[in-house]
Amino acid sequence: MWSEDEGIKAKYLIRDNDGKFGKVFDHTAESVGLEVVKITPMVPDMNSFSEAFIGSSRRECLNHFVFFGLSQLDRVTAAWQKHYHNERPHQGRGIDNNVLDTSFVPQAVGKIECQRTLGGLFKSYCRVA
């Protein structure tokens, strides 16, 4: 499981009550040691963080590609996750923006360079040192 490769030991699988998740799905999750927790029906706020993350991944990345294999999907989602966690500014009241380095001092002079990822879908700009 990918989480173990990252040093993460999952305990729970939180899911909604969609009909596509049947007993076989729950049994498979339980067979690898996960406890399946179903959210309350008609209360999407109970799963708001994952809903926001999935929505962002679809709008910002997945809707722009047609995938012909799992390796291509893995490469694109890895590039998007790197962009999401390291370059993309995050919104929210009362949260720290861990994307920006607090000791950063902007330079006023120098050529600005555009760094493109995934054919220009993601762009970040920086000054050349």
C-alpha cells in the first residue's frame, strides 16, 4: 500500500454512503487492517477536507488530461501534488501558509524566470540569482 511506502500507518477509511461502496469494498479495507467509518448521510461537511482536496485535484489537474495508463496518471498526480503542497498558495482563515518561507527577502532586480510543469499547466515565477 502506498501509505506504508510513505511511512504512514492508516487506521481508518472514512467514506460516504454511496452505493458503489459495497460489502466487498468494506471487506477488502478491513482485510488490510482498516476500520471503515461511514459519514452521516446528507452531511457533506463531515468529509469537507477530502471533498475540497478531490475537487481541487479534478479542477486544477485531472480535467486537463486524458490518461492512457496508470503510470501516466501517477506521474501527473505526483507533479500536481508537488505543486499543490510546495508552490500553490493556500487559502483559509487562521491557518499558516506553509508554502512561503518566512525568512524570504524578495529581490527587486534581476530577470524573472517562468518554471513550467506538465506542459505549462502549472507555472511559478522566480528571479534568477
